[in-house]
Amino acid sequence: MVRPEENGRTPGAASGAWRVTVLKQERRKAGPQAYEPSRRQGEPLARREDLRVHGTAGKISCIDASGHTRWTTPCSGVPNAAHISRGRVLVTTDSLAYTPWGNLGPALLLDLADGTLITELRGERGAALGGGRFLLGLEGYDVFDTWEYDRDGTLVDSWRSYGHYVIGTGIRVVETDRNLPTRSHVVRLLPGGTVERGPLLTDPLTPRPLVLSDGTILILDSGVLRAVGRRLEDTVLAELLPVAPEEMWRYSGRLHRAGDKLRVSLTERHPDRPDRPDKHTVHSWTLVLHPPR
């Protein structure tokens, strides 16, 4: 079962490395199913016990298990993600109008009890830590940074790193710098702004990774499935469809897990008609995950 990363060794965990077996490989023309939304319509942005945080254009709501709306708070954009920690909720938004930062909207730190605005921050991607603390990150215009804020919105720490956050008793980041050649790594964030660097990546914009029960991160890196452990050790699990870095702009990947099965897809844009979805091709694989022995 996928769960957050934990540093150190899980008691009773097996030793060794994960392995995969490819059960099926398919290639087809793209259809609507190749572009599944990251969140289904009506699905909450975040949940904690009996509370659900929902967001639509212009407002954020908290609804309990009985369907009662606890509170509603206006916002200037479209909420896209929420993260809950000890009585606080951090909501990132898209702006309604195009800005110098694209569609980046404000990040709102709210009191989970009544929706009161604690403070307004800036960041594209967030994650919840313990004790009402949060990570918030942003990339672009010489910014490639992650900031840690406490429950009052006070800056606690910062790092020169940004990407997909893997949170447990420690913090790892699968970096996405959008540069060629990329300087993205899988890293660990340590107190005092220290960044411990692990394996170098090939894709400057890897899709969201999966985290396995022992803390291993599965990464689709330029068509290669890689596993990175808690100590930042790196293993290549399968070379599915290796893509040259300069061609990665034509590909978008996705990882999905169901039980011991792993579904991997790469949508390939046509080199001459990248704007035509009907010209795209979807490469997909179904794999079985074998846990360490």
C-alpha cells in the first residue's frame, strides 16, 4: 500500500531491492482516457478524520462526514490542492487571470476550525509536516526553492530545492528544474537549509512518483522506471521506453498502482503536430511489483 516515506528502517522490513515483471505492453492512439484529471470532480482537496476540504472557483469549504458545511472562505482564484496539519490547512490556488508567474495564485494558510485566514503566501506546490507546519515550493525566474512555515505562517527554514515532496519523519524531494541538461536529483532536506543530494535524474520534469510501504520511491525518469530508497540508493527496475532528454518535451508520463500491479503510461506527442491530441500515441505497461526478499 502506498504511504508516506519514513527515514530509517521499518521494523521487520525485508532487505534487498524491489523488482518488477512486465505483464503487458500496449501502444495505441491517444483517447480521452490518456488525459485523466489529477482529481475527480467532487473529490475533496484534502481530508482529515471526518472533515473534507473542498475548493471551487472563488471559494474554499470545509464539510463534515454528515455533509454539513462547517465554513466557507472566499478566495481570489481556483483552489487546486490542500494540505492539513494540526488545526491548519494550506490551500494552493490557480489565478483567474494570467500573471508574470503564469496561472500561479496565492497560497492561503487557514484555520481549520473556522476558515479564518492566517496569512497569504506564495508557492506552487505544498506538503504538510507535523505540528501545523508546512512546506511550500516554487520554481521559475531564478527561484528554485522550498520554504518551511509554522502554524502562524512564520518562515522556519528554507532550501534551494523544489519538486515532488515525499514526507515522513524526514523530507525527500524528487526535483523538477525544467532545465536541459537537468541538474535535478533525488535529495533529502536537512535542517538549516542543507540539501543532501542523491541520484541525478535525466528528465527535468518527472511525473508524480509513487511511494511504497518501505519508503522506496518509484520514479518514471525519461521512460526508465527507477527505485530510490530511504538512503537515496538508486536501482533501475525497467527500461520501458528510454527517451533522449532533448525529446522529453514530447512525452508526459503517469504512474498508478493497484495492489501488486503497477500501471505506467507515456503519452507521446507527434513531432510535427504536438498540438493535436488525435495525433498522440499512448505507450502503456502493466507490471507486477515484487517486494524485497
